[in-house]
Amino acid sequence: PANGTSLHAAPTLRIVWDAGTVPEWYRLLAQVPRSTLTQAFGYSIALMTTEKWKPRLGVIELGDTPVGLVVVTEKRLLGGLIRVVRMHRGPLIRPEAAKPAVIAATMKELRRAY
């Protein structure tokens, strides 16, 4: 095109929070090497039950294709004035998508969210 833009824009990366089912989460988790207990759904539920951390499960999508996942836990302190956030050993990106640009875009989305 005359304005210098591409007709084929790169797919957009986004993190879809708290959607899907537990079996879908475990299916994605199985596609990522070196996952640990801290990315398991049960671990997040245990933290919520015992320590009052609210889990957030994020599916990282490139276009409409899931390419990774991230677990974040949040806790509010001082009546909700302070939000403490922990990211547990992630984000995890599927090997075929683990390109520097994808990782950088994922970190940018995490910074935007938190």
C-alpha cells in the first residue's frame, strides 16, 4: 500500500485471563517443557484456600492460537489499598513459539496488566 503499511500484519499477542476449563489448562501445561507444580491449577487453589492468594490463570494467545500460559497470584492488603502480585515460574511458552519477539510481547502484556 501507498502508506507503507503491510497487508499482512503480525498476529496480535494477548493474555486471556481466567477463561477456559481445568482440563484445557492441563492440556496446555503438558505442551510446555519444564513446567512445575506451581503452574498446576490445584496449587493455585491451595494458595487461595490456605493463604488467601487469589489465582489468575492466563492463556497467552498469538492471534487465536494458544502459545503459552502464566500463573499470577494476587493478595490485597490494608483494606485493598495495596496489591501484592506474584508470578510463579513463568510465563511458559510452547517451544515452537518461544521466539524473542513473542517473549518480549508477553512481558509487555504482563507489565500492562500489572
